[in-house]
Amino acid sequence: AVGRLSEEKGFDRLVYIHKNLLKQGIYHKLLIVGDGPERTHMEHTIQATGTEGTVILAGYQENPYPYMAKSTFLVNSSYTEGLPVTAMEALCLGTPIVSAVPSVQEAFGEECCGLVTDNDNDSLEAGIRRMLTDRVFYERAKKGAQKRGEFFDGKRMVKEIENMFLSL
């Protein structure tokens, strides 16, 4: 997950979901890139859930892309948000997404790039569980994210705009 550590981003609920999945025997690590006013709260949540060894708070990173590119998928756990820029950035990197924010579906276009869940803990947990356990679905989402990433290619977009101006 990537974003400012603030209440509306829902990173604390992501830690609880992470803990539930571990209790179900679904081993994984949770990396959260970002910093903000909820850092101390997040540290306490991690301690309270006993997930110190499996949750990594990477702090603010000037360039979060290497983290996003190496991640299995990106989770957007926000309670409220417009169109998250991190979703488009993840797709540029070919990284699938699980999101509780409905507008992410717009970034997917016609591709299966992951899952958009209802914006509640149970639905978000089910989406993350599916990405972690359903290899066939994950591979389909990964290929879709890679294909959709081509749409967000800066050189392609500049060329299209250039051609549009030249046609005038």
C-alpha cells in the first residue's frame, strides 16, 4: 500500500485484515510506503495485532515505484477518495490492484487488472484473500495490469496528442 498515513486512507484496517489472513494460514507480508499524522497510531496498531514481523512501515519514499513494481499487488484501503493516482501508477508498472474505492474501476478500462471491492472490511479482506490464493485469477489480473499499463505510457500519450495537433 502507498499513501499518506492519515485516517481516511484506512491503513489501520489493512493491518487488521492482514492479521485475519495470517490467522487463516495465508502467509504474506504487508508493506506500507508513506508517512503522516497517523504514524504513531499505525505503530500501535501493528504492536496490538502482533504483526511486527510481517508489517513493514517503509516511511516516506521519494520514489515509491521500485516498491510498487516489486509488490505482488497494490491495495487501496481508503474509506473515501476520488481516482487514486497510486492506482494508475501501479498499472503503469504492471502491478495489479485490490481497491475499496469504486473509481479505480475507471483506471482498469476493459481489462481485468485486479478487484474493486465494496468499501467494507469483509469485502476488502475477501478481495485480498482472492489475490493471494487464486493463482489463476492473479495471473489474469497481472497480465491485464501489464496490458493496461501500456495505455498509461507517457510516450504513447504524447505521440497521440502530437498527432492530434498535427492533424489540425
